[in-house]
Amino acid sequence: MESAKRIYLPPLSLIGPNALMELKEDLKSSSYKKAMLITDAVLVQLGIAKNIEAILSEVGIDYIIFDQVKENPTVKNVNDGLKVFKENACDCIITLGGGSPQDCGKAVGILATNGGKIEDYEGIHRSKKKSAPLIAINTTAGTASEITINYVITDEKRKVKMVMVDKNCLVDIAVNDPILMLNKPKSLTAATGMDALTHAIEAYVTAGAFDWSDNLALHAIKLIGESLRDAVNDGQNIEARSKMAWGQFIAGQAFSNCGLGFVHSMAHQLGGMYDLPHGVCNAVLLPYVEEFNAPVCGDKFRNIAEALGVDTTDMTIDEATQAAIDAIKQLSKDVGIPTGLEALGAKKDDFKTMAEMALVDVCAGGNPREVSLQDAVDIYTAAY
């Protein structure tokens, strides 16, 4: 008999065109007095933050903006944000952006109610109290941080990405409005989209996968395969953006409840070592890690290939697996992702150090196949 499962989801998710306007009613009926809006400087400069400011003003909630979040949010970002939260007596946090503001907001929220240093919470379910109230407004179709129990903070001193898996960081309201995702740069759309694909594929093959997560992950792969190229090529394609919003949203539900794998373990080290975009690191490593995993995944790669539009009729398992790997590489190439780690500035001399750190990364335990130190070095080398 299958064991019982714990499913963690936000109490409320608003998704689809004009979902942001739906949020207005929830804020009107809330008791919040002062919000901290956590975002990045680019979204402020582009005027996207003004959408949130207007809603807050309309519903009578005071606010303070913290827009210093880096692409890979750091311990300093979190500490600076916490100081702003406390000094301004805020009673809720609204995050606006991709995974970086979302992750920073979660970290600030956890420290606001639990105290200590953010380094204390690296690992699985380390906090004791629910975070300060969190409302996450997503502007990219990638990380799904707005609906997961995961967040990642870079320890800039150790050059390590700390992974936190914590039920207490789950947001109260998640907003995915594809209108906010329009006209984003092609490179950002590609990187975040490949991050979402990595979430879906890793969730599908992870050791913790089960029927519910499998169905979500496989559908997410299909949606992303159908829409990512169009979203990259046409920044105003609302249909493609909507499909990507749904794809990353359901991929997030899947991996948040079944786990990830060694792609993320290895990508975290690349991002931490060289301050690289997380989605790009995932995209480059994904086909090589999954090529390693395939021998223990049965017929799952046939299903992945089919979801990516490949007709696998009459193919052997090995042929279908190769077709899936080739389809992943082709999608990555089509949306402009660099083809190898050399192009990202990675150094072969760092592979052993990064491999050692990857083996102790929180996500490593979810990989369907056991990975040795030499295996990890070989994968980095193959992806070079």
C-alpha cells in the first residue's frame, strides 16, 4: 500500500490574465496596515511596481518599497530587507518579480517571526513558526517560488547557494498574471522557461515522484514544450505567456511536493560559484544529468519525448530516451541558451569542488540514481 502524502499548496492562487485585479478584493478585506513591497530595481524603473502601488493606495494599505534584491538574492539582501521590515513596522510582505524577490521575501518573512540568521534555516523544515504574511506576485514563468515550500539564498562569503525547504515559507496568496509577463527580454524568458522545464522533468523522474506529481509534471512538460519558443520569439504573445504561466505553476506544485534532483544540485553550485542565472545553469546541465539518470527511469523518457512532441512509435526504450534528450537540447538551442559551461565562464579546475558541494545539496537526495563524486565531475565535464 502506498504511504500517505503531504501536499503543500498556498491557501489561494490567482492565475490567468488580469489575476492582479482579483487581488484587490482580497487586500480590501484584509486587516493589513503596512506592506513591505520587495522587488528589484529594474521592475521599479520599468514602472511595473506602480501597478502594485496603485492597488495598495486604492485599498488604503500603506507601504514601503525595498528594491535592492540581486539576481541571486544574498544574505545581505535578506538582512537589509529585514531591517526595513522592522524599522517600518510592516505587518505583511508583498513580493513582485521572478524567483529572486520571491525567495528574498520568504527569507525576510521567516526571520521576522523566527529570529536568528538566515544561515540557521538551510536544510529541511528548520523554522518553528509561520512566516510573516506573504503575498507573491510573479512576473516570470520560471521558478514557481510563489507556490512552493522552497527558497534559495546565496551566502556570498562562502559562494554557496543555501537551499531551504520549509513549509512555513509557503505564501498566503500567489498571483500569476501573464499580462505582467509580457515584453520581458528574450534571454530572461528563455532562462526562466528552461528553469520551469527542468522543474517539470526533475519532478517527473525524481525518487519521490507519485501519481499526482507525475500527472502534473508531464502536463507541465507538454505546455512548456508547446509555448516556450513562441513566448521567447514574440514578447506580446499572451496565449504563449498564459501557457507558460500555467506550465511553471503546475510544475511548481509537482516538485514542491515530490522533490527535485541532481540538475538542481549541480546548478546551485554553478550559480553560487560564478553568480550565474539559475535557469541557464539548469538548462545547460539538464540533458547531461538526465542522460545519466535514464537507465533507472524505465519508460519515463518515452513519455517525456511524447510530451515534447516526438512520435516514439516503434522506438526502443533507448531510442525514445535519446529522442527525449535530443528534444531537450533542441528546445534549449532554439531559445538561445548557451550550449555549454565553457560559454558561461566555468573553469574545469572548479569541477571537483563544485561536485563535492553538489553531493551534499538538499536536492541531491531526490535524484533517481545514486551519484558518485566521479560521476558528478564527469557530468560537469560532459556539459563543458
